[in-house]
Amino acid sequence: MQGNSFENRFIKFKVVGVNTKENFSGGLAAVNHMLEKNLQGVNYFAVDRNDVKNLAACNAIHKFRLLDTSDEKNLVKALTGADMIFVVADEVWENIKAVALVAHCAKKIGVPVIFIAGGNFEDAEDEIIFDALIKLPAKNFEFDSAKVVENFVEAVTLDGQPKIDVKTISEAVKDSGAIVGYGEREGKNAVVKAAKAALEHAETSAENFNAVKKILFNVTTAKGNFSLEEAQKLSALFKRHAPKAEILFGFSIDDWLNDKVKFLIVASV
């Protein structure tokens, strides 16, 4: 589970932003925002089947139209070598074919595919292949999706003990349709508040959170703000919401956060 901290720094994350509307928005806007964060070990890709102007407005180096099979093969080739892939799209039904094509290409790589969906996602689960899903509101989608990717990167790459590595995440989400939840809080009792926010987020997205089989959670905060005792209390909290779940946790140190806490949950359903 813990992996090696030095090796974890070289984990490769790949993010594919998919534009679903006629104007520049959603997945491509999210990619631009993520690029501003300069996240470690992340490469970005942009897809728009309708308008090259939207692709031009995206700052990702790699851009695709996905108009024929050769485009799909090129995307698969570009994604090869990733340890984890994120597909990011807002208002999926606006262009579900483009999103489904990207997810299909990503799934061929054989690594965890985390789908970050904004806005209305009702019934789209049957059309798109993914390993784990996080649902976000359309409002502030680009900012919230960047937070999700950042939390995953920090969970894997930052120093801390114990650590959740990509292999552990992969084993939890493989063919399970896992649910992701996240929360951020600061100040007094920030750990508990962030945990409850992430739990509420995950429960809202899951059809039956009570039946999940495994819960991974990761806490990112400054050194000294989180203890083993707190981890055990949080494990007990999650057990009350999912009695059958195996609980695993990780800790990531970021002293720049001061009294702020970032909390990530991956629940295998």
C-alpha cells in the first residue's frame, strides 16, 4: 500500500479535457485552470470534435478532434504510459459521443480511469466506461475539477506515512464503478469537517453508499495536523455509514496549507 516516496514522485498522470458545448467551456476550461496550478507529473490533452477554435483556446500541448479511427489510435498512443487517467467533461449529454470515445480510448491503457463529470449526468453512466466517478455541479466546474485532480496527485506523490499508491487505488476501482468524494476545510476541527464534507459528497453520488466494499481516504495537511488516533476515529465514522467496507487511509504532508485540510475519499461499490 505504501509504495516508495521517491518512486511516487515519478508517477505519470494524464488529464483529457473534453469540450461538449459549441463555445469554449467545461473540460477545456478545466484543463487551462489545471495548467495554472503546475501540478507535478501531469500531462494534459484537449478534445473537441466540433470546433478547432475551442482547441486553439486551450493551452494543452496535445489536441485531438477524434473524427476518425486514426485520431482514436493517436489518442491511445498518447495516453500510453500513464499510471492514472482523468477524463474531464461538463454537461456530458451535450456531446456524449465525444466523451464516450475518449473514455473508451483511456480504458484501453489498463490503468485507473477517473471520470470527472459536471452538470447533468443522469443516465450517462450506461454510455461511458470508467473506473471511478466524481460528480460536480456545473457552476465553478473548472475550479472544482482542478481540486479533484490536485488531491489525487498529492495523495500519491507528497511525502507522508502511510501512503496510498496508484496500485492500491487501481485495485479498489477496477471494474467497480467507484465513487469519489472530496472536501476542503480550514481552522478548528478542519480534519473532521473536511472528512464529513467528502463523505457527504460521496454519499450524494452513490446509489447505495451503505453497501460499499472498500473505502480509501487521504488527508493532505501540514505536518502535525493529523494523527493516527484521528485516522482511527474517522475509520469508525465511515464504518457507521458503510458497515461492510474495508477502510484504508493515507496521509500527505503539505506545510504550505497551515491549518487547511484537503480530504479525498474513493469508495468501491
